[in-house]
Amino acid sequence: MSAALSWRFIVVIAALYVIVWLAGYFSHLIVPMAIALLLAALMAPGVDRLVKWGVPRWVAAVIVMVGTVMISV
């Protein structure tokens, strides 16, 4: 029983090592994607509110993106 537990532990540690190594290897792709997902999640409520007020979704998205850039600059 303890041998099976030991093998599972070794496999889990090896899998975690591979995942961390892959994240480091693909960090130039992962970081921008993570930032884009975060920004999309932060801007979605503003777009939804504008759509609720009758603004077309693409116009609402442009307004929120331009407003975010204007605030951040």
C-alpha cells in the first residue's frame, strides 16, 4: 500500500514539474493571454451595462476600451 502511495506522489511531483517547466517555456505566450483575459473580465460589466441601455455590443466594447485607455494614460 505504501509503495502505491509513493509512486503516486512521484508521478504527481513529476507532473507538477512538467507543468511549471512548460509554463516557463511558454511564458512569452501565457503572460499576454493572462493579461488579456483579466482585462476582458474587468471590462465585461461595463459592456453589459451599455448593452442593457440599448448600445450595440460592438459600440459598447469600443467605448469601454477607449475609456480604459483614456483613464490609464
